[in-house]
Amino acid sequence: MKDVPWLSATGSEIEISPLTTAETMSQGNANLTSGKARSCQTPMSEPGPATAATTRSHIRGRAGACEESATNAVRQLAPMCVITIPLIVEACRQIEAGKFSLSDKVTLKEADKRPGTGVIRSFDPGAVLTIKDLITLMIVVSDNTATDLMFDKVGGTTPVNELMRSYGLTTIKATGPADVWFKALRAAPSAEEFHRQGKTPFGLSSPRDMGKLLEKISRGEAVSKKASEQMLQIMRGQVYSTRLPKYLSGVRLPHKT
């Protein structure tokens, strides 16, 4: 069984396997039809109407060779929960540096809870979770509470962004915790206006840079080979498999939706 790393997200769906090919198009709600991934995302960093944004990425290869044909692959989009991929990389870097460990424990407070996706918001205050629990839940169920607790653990967005710059992935930017995004959403005149303006993205990245980060993980080059394998193992547990992996069989897909 092949082990193929994929990224799946509202706004950017990128197949980075050297074994197969996928297409990304910014056009409508995310789905997979006849082998083509389709998604909708408002561009965050470039002017122009959102309806004009089109992103296509093809990555092919045989025996390690790789070819690419891309249009607007460098356009910076809001990856939403996929921003937890650079966050998990930074967490693993700090773990290897001895700043904390996967077995460290965090006691949940009522103020820690975040709305939206995830399960920790349903836990009683006083629940004790390990760092591994938090990392796993922020990846496999996009747990917003776990995400913000991990941003707090690594020291906020700055260390994440510094690591991405050191990798040369300059379009990847953690813009703030989920709490900031939800507060901005609540303060907006309407959800429609909030999303139309796009002033408070939950993270930023081009499809190409996020694909490069996943490729780095798949090659064992993110932090270390051991850390990269730990990240892939967690991503193999992704609960939501209704997008890129939906019509595939015979391959394992470490991915983030």
C-alpha cells in the first residue's frame, strides 16, 4: 500500500504525491468530481474580483522526477484549519529542542473553549489533556480549542511564521488564534459581509507553499525524519475523508481537511 501525503482544504486542495496527479480549481464549494478537486476561496493578498481567482496545480512524477504546470499557484489564500500544519511543525521543532514534550499535560479551563469544530469544547473544565492529545485533535477533527491551546504553547504565531520563513515558505503566515477569527466574525454586520471583505483570514498561504511544506514532511525533512514521521502518523488519522480521499482506494492518505 502506497503512502501518499495530500492536503485538502476549503480554498486550496493540492495533491503533492510523486505518484499521481490532481487538479485544484478555485470555483465553488470543495468537492471531488471525476478526479478533479474543486474549491472556492477569496484571494487575500492580490486585488481583483474573487470570481476571477483560479488556481490550478499539477504535480507529476516517476522515479522521483517531477513536473509542474500551474496558474496562480502563488496566490495567497486563507487556508483556514490547514494552518495547523505549520503549527504542528513548529510544535515538533520545540519538542525536539526540549522546550516541552508530547506527554506534558494541560488542564482545560472554561475560558479555553472555542466554538466551531472540535470536541474539547464539550469537555468539563478541569479535564486534563496531553500535548499529544491537543496536536492530534487539532489535526484529525480541526479542534479549535486544541489549536488555540497549541498556539499558546508554542508562544503564539511568531515562532510559526519564523520557521516558515526559514524554510523559504514566505506566503505561509499564521495570522492569529481561532479566538481572534471568531470575535471578528461576531462583530461583523453579517457572516456574508465578513467573508466577502476577507479582512480577518484564519491564516494565509499560497497553494504552492503549503504543498511544499507537505512535501517536506513526506520526505522527512520537516524538523527531522522522526518528527516528520510523527506528523504523518497523526495525519493518517484524519477523520474527515470526504474530499480528496473520497474516491481513492489502495493508498493511505496522510492529509489535513
